[in-house]
Amino acid sequence: MAHRTNDTERKRDAAWLEMPDGQPLRLHDWPLPQARGGVLLVHGLGEHAGRYGDLARWFNAHGHAARSYDQRGHGESPGPRGVLSHPDDLLADLAVVYADYTRTLGAAPLLLGHSMGGLVALRAVLDERITPQALVLSSPALRSHASPGLRRLAATLARLAPNLRLRNGLDLERLSHDPLVVAAYRDDALCHDRVSPRLADFIFRAGAACIADADRLEVPALLLVAGEDALVDAAGSRDFSTAAARTKRLTTRYFAGLYHELFNEAEPGRGQVLMQLEDWLERLAA
């Protein structure tokens, strides 16, 4: 029978990395002896790195060690849910985690970000905070379905009440066509539904800035876009893809009919996404 690690054992064995401001972040590792490379996975809003075990093991099977981490305000990383001390906290955190994993591997890893994590990863790359070997973006939060009025309200509250904890309004039924994925998310005590005005304003502003700066993309990148994304506005990815075309660094793949969590979609959708990722990785290595 497989051994199920209890909460006490998990906390005792957990790996942590302290940020310069004293914030500890929970690390999750899927090591691979004699790996040909590594990948750092960055999770989305309201979730945590532990949800990426299947994807990490897929990378293991394709020769890559994998690491992820619970972003501040998420998962097992301590602190109020969905709250930032500074608008750029998530970017600064990624730079530290990426540098630490690069030292661990002895080489720069791939970088993969999903949803808000895709936004954080892309903004950090465009700002030259990090220079990964290559970048994968899954349903990145480059534009939201929020109204202009709501975006203006977030900007105002970011100044007046930046740490106010509000519901994030994510439509969990549209995460995936697989009902087990939706049920597991709902039952996951480490997932939450909170966002602060400072975090929401960061997402809105950084998404628009990424699209405006698309021609600054200098690393090979794969953009995976869900055609029926109800959690982020896929038009943001389309606009970024169009603007980045002149760099000749971006490969874009659209998946009509698929929901937001492309790596957690029902089959055959998930298999189609992974097939495109595998093909891109093979061409990258050629």
C-alpha cells in the first residue's frame, strides 16, 4: 500500500526558500537523476503548486526535473490570502526562486506559467529579471473579463485599501471539462477565492503592459490558448501573439473548445495540448 504522508510529516519535510523581505515560500520538487534539464512551474490565482504534480511527472518522463512553489498569499506559503506588500512582489519572488533553482540544477531551467503565473512569468522575462532557456505560457492572464469600471475601482482601492480581501469571482465550473478536476479544486483546502485590490490592479496593469511590450520578447516561447476560456480573456493572448510575431520567437497554439486549465482538461483535449508541448520541446532541443 502506498504511504500517505500526513500533515505533520509534510510540514517537517517541506522545503522552503526565504525571500529578501523575510517571506518564506513553500517549494515543491520533482527531482530526476541525470535529468537533461529542468522546468520551473508557476501556478495561477487562488491555487497552489501541489496541483501541478501530474504535469511535473510528465516533464520527468520527458527528461526534466521539475520545481514549483506556492506564491505568497497562496498554498502553504504563509500570509493573508491574495495579499501583496508591494505591487511587484510576485515578480521579485519569481526572480529569487528562479535563481535558486538555476544554482541547484547548474543550468537555467525552462519556465512555465499558468494563468496569473503565466502573466508573472512573462512580465519577469520582458523586464529582464530572469532569462530562461525557454518560456511556456498556458492561458496567461494578459487580459481579464472584468469591466473597465471594475478595473478602475481596483486601481482606486489599490491606493485606498490595498489589502482588502475580496472574492476573486473565478468561475470554477469552467476550469475544465473534467468534473473530477472541478470537484478536486473545490475540495482542496489549499485553494482559496480571495484577491486584494493591489493584486487585482497588478494583474490588470501587468497584462496590458505585456501586450504593449510584446516586441521585446527575446527567448523562445510557446503560447497555449484555450478557445473557451471563461477565466481570462483569450483576446489578450491573441493580441500578444500578433504583436510578438515580428520577433520570430513565439509559437502559438489555439485549442478550440477547451477550457482554462489546459493541462487538466478532459481527454482527448489534454493529450492534444501535451502533444503540442512535446513537439515544441523536441524542436527546441534539435
